[in-house]
Amino acid sequence: MDGELGDFLRSRRARIRPEEVGLPSYGRRRVPGLRREEVAQLAGVSVDYYVRLEQGRGPGDPGRTKSGGVSDAVLDAIARVLRLDEAEHAYLRAVARPRRQDGHGPAASRVRPGVRLLLDGMDRNPAYVLDHRMEVLAWNALADAVLDFSGPGDVSLPRRLFLDPASRELYPDWAEVAAQTVAHLRLQAGHHPGDPATGELVAGLTRASDEFRRLWADHLVKPCDHGVKLLRHPVAGLLTLPYETLTIPAAPDQTIVAYTPEPGSETAERLALLGSWSSAAPEAPERA
């Protein structure tokens, strides 16, 4: 994740046209978007300060806090100039002032028994628990019937999506799902600097997948906190699955993802049938 702040700032200023922020657009520009000098002027900081910030050289300027980090005022001004949305603004703060992160070890991947009971009680809703790397830590029977988490495949959603050819059959709108996944993973990576497992995941996918490498280079950041997924199940057929996510307060790096089909809908009926089939099948051994 070295150089992440500079890469992010360069990508964001490249998408802003000078005329959008009241600057003249005449003259030849070697790169698209705003120049660093223009961002500094509009944000009210010195050019040297902004250049150092973008280059990750630790700007020595009144814009730094007593603890040595970039101040909220400076980051807010830059976010305003670059027209960052809420998620991008939070990401900017995270990568500009990385904090030491603990809890990346095995204990952080344990799902409390009460959460597992909650999943099992959601018998009409496929539900599972993700960590900040989008690895599936626990799931209920209906989620397993839909997505086969207990099978031999990977439980890392990004690796499944980009490395398993079957994912392109599972998701009719694969390209959209891929973009959402990478944007969410980058957002989470920014909030967990120094996590070696995240670094290994990103490095491996960058080497193995052209699509992932291209999407990661776009520096898009966006949470996947709700929406609708389309899945083409090999047995149940096309499923339209709205979803909601819930962060677990006692384990803030863990999120429950629950699919919430409309009661009485064709998808709900297909899920009920799929659930009855899976409950009648011999129980599969748990994943180690």
C-alpha cells in the first residue's frame, strides 16, 4: 500500500476539469484534470505543502497537527476541491493518517457463537459473515445452498470472483459486481494499513487477473453496504437478491451480509425450495 495517498490524490484530481472549479481551461495540459498547483491554490495551502503530501514526503507546514499528522482542515479543503464523496473523504483521512492496526491475527477471524446462532435463525435469508478482506468467516445453511461455501472452493469473495471462471456464470452482471468488489476492498484496505494478508491478497490478484489489476488502478472507493445482486443458480435459476449489511459492534471488522428477497416473490419461493432440498441432503462436513 506504499504510495497509496499520492496515487489516490493524482487519480482524483485527474477527473476534475478546470472549468468545473472556476479555473480557465486554456493552454495545453500534459495531463488531464487539475495541476497540483491548482489544487494547492484552491485548497488554501502552499504548493510545496501539497506536493510533499502527494509525494508522501511528510509536509512540514502549519497544516500538520501536533501529533504530526495532516490536519482535518487541510484534508477537508482538499476533499472539497477534489469533490470527494463521503466514502472517498473517509478514505482520504485513513490513508493520510494511517493508524496502527491490531487484531489481524486468528482471534480477529473468530465469529462469536451468538452470531452463528443469529445466522442459523435466519432460515429464510441467506446470510454470512465477512471480514475486512471480504473473506467469508461463517454462513447459514441457505447461504451455503446458494453460494456453496462449504464446498472445495475459496471462501475469499475477491479470489472467487476473479480467479474462478464459474463466477462469470453465477453473476449475470459480473463486470458490475467486480467493480463493486474492488472498490469496497480498496476502501477497507485504506482503513487497515499494514495488514499483510490484505497486501498478499491484492498482490496475488494483481498478478493473476488483468481485470483486477485494471480496476485496482482506477482507485475507486465505495462501500458495498446495500444493493441488489443477481445470481444465476445452477439449480434454482435466476435469483434477484436485495442485500443489507450489518457491522458487528463487538467485532467491527466483521460484517453480516443478509439477502432479503421480497416475501412472496419468485426468488423467495425458489429460495424456499432450495432450502428444503438442502435440508433433506446429507449434512456436509464443516470446513476446517
